[in-house]
Amino acid sequence: MKPLRSLSGLIDFECAARWGSFKLAARELHKTPAAVSLQVKQLEENIGFPLFVRHPRHISLTEKGQELAIATGRMLGDLRAKVAALQRGDEESVLRISTTHSFAIKWLVPRMHRFTKLYPELDIRIDSNDAPVDLHADSTDVAIRYGPVREGDPAVLFRERLVPVYSPELLPPSHPDLTLADLPNVRLLVEQSPEAWLQLLNENKALKGKYDFSRGYSHWGVLVQAAVAGQGVALVPYGIAFQDIASGALRKIACRSAPFGNGYKFLANPHKEHMLKVQRFRDWMVAEMEEMRGQLDRA
């Protein structure tokens, strides 16, 4: 096995892989196609396996070449982002936050003005994406992620509870609030499956009855919006529905919560967790979550 002793040729390789052409790569790199081809050939000799299959009129990546192209593209992307940040001098002034779609839309964005009011000098970049994030990438400073949490984990910001919510528009005339007894008479909205609803009904000894689990949604945020629109009663994470409950757009049905093991974690890029912008954002998130937890406990 040959160790990689030089990074020479990786830029030419990444460019040729991206374009699928030595000619087009040469145009981007301001070289001749022969020079790009030679650099790639020398790289192949260095690492000991072919990266491209050379056809008469085009090139195509080998299986190993495709894997290396993905890794090289990611590495060069991070390197370019780091150089650009250093050139602009914005490493301390730009905060790049990665989080899920539902959390970004229903919790973070509606209250982000409270953070920017405290730190107006920070330029906030929010990337909402449900896919796993590479915390070592220069494009991410912090990530707020939703998933299973355990007691004592210092990264945990808030352990969620599922609450049944509905729009006041669903209330019949002269009916002050909906209760669990009303659920057989309304449509119950679910996130993918009715399992969480069944757990909540079981916890409240209300499984007997015919329930209409007729609409499912792939994201918590969409499920909350469906409840706001009066499409039925939804069982949702309190954090995602918090803003709508506070505004009166949604009401909670009083009942016991079912066991639920998910919540939100604050994750920082290990190369940036010492930075003041990250520490300030973490402190702010902890305070906001604590306030929300207090409102849930008082409810």
C-alpha cells in the first residue's frame, strides 16, 4: 500500500472529475488538457490505482475514482471556504447554524431577532437540512439536532414532550375547550404513524373508542401547520408548536404526557467551540430553552 506523499494533482483531479473532461478542467484551471492529464496520471501512479477510464472521446470515473472525487471535493470545498473566510476576516463575525427544517421554521427563525438584538454585529447564516451534518466542515459552526437524548448528556438543550393541540376554529359553538373525550369526534393528525397517539391514549386510559387517524405528515413543522389550519387535532413536540400556542393559534388539550425520548442537542464544530460567537449562541439557546421549559411546566 502506497502512502499519499504529495497533494499534487488533487486539484486537477477534482476539477476533471467535476467536469468529466480534461479539456473543460483545463479551461477552468487555465492549463492545457495535456498538463491536466499528466497531473492526474502522476497522481494515479502515486496512489497505485486508476481514477479514470480513458475512452476515445471522453473520460469516466472508476469506482475508486468516484469515492476519491467525493472526498476531494469536500476537502477542497472546506479549504476554499476557510481561505475565503480568512480573506474576508469574517471568522468571528459570521455564525453558521445548521438545524432541521421544522426546528428552523417553527422555533429558531421566529425568535432569532432576539439574539441579533443582543449581538447585531453577527451575520447569521441558517442552513435548514434534515440530513446529518459534518461538524468538522468549515461551513458549519454549530448544529441543533433533534433525536434520542439521554439524561446527563451536557449537549442536551431540551427534552421534548408530545402535546395534543388544535385550532380554536375546531371548537363547536358554546364549547370552551376540547378534551380527550372529544377526540373520537375529530380527525387526529399524525406524524407518519399513529403510534405516538396510541401511547398517549393508553397513558390516559382512553384507548377505548373509534379514532380517525386519517392524515399523516412527514415533518413535525408541516403537522403543526395542518393543526393551525384547523385540519384536526395533532400530537406534536411542544417546542415545534410553542410559538403557535403562545400566540393563541393553537390550544393544548389537558392530559398526561406519554413517555418520549427525543429532544434537541447543541453540537459545535470542535475547531470553533472556543470562539466567542459560539459560546454566546449556546448561552442564548440554553436561556431560551429554559424559558420554554418553564412555560411547559406551568401549563
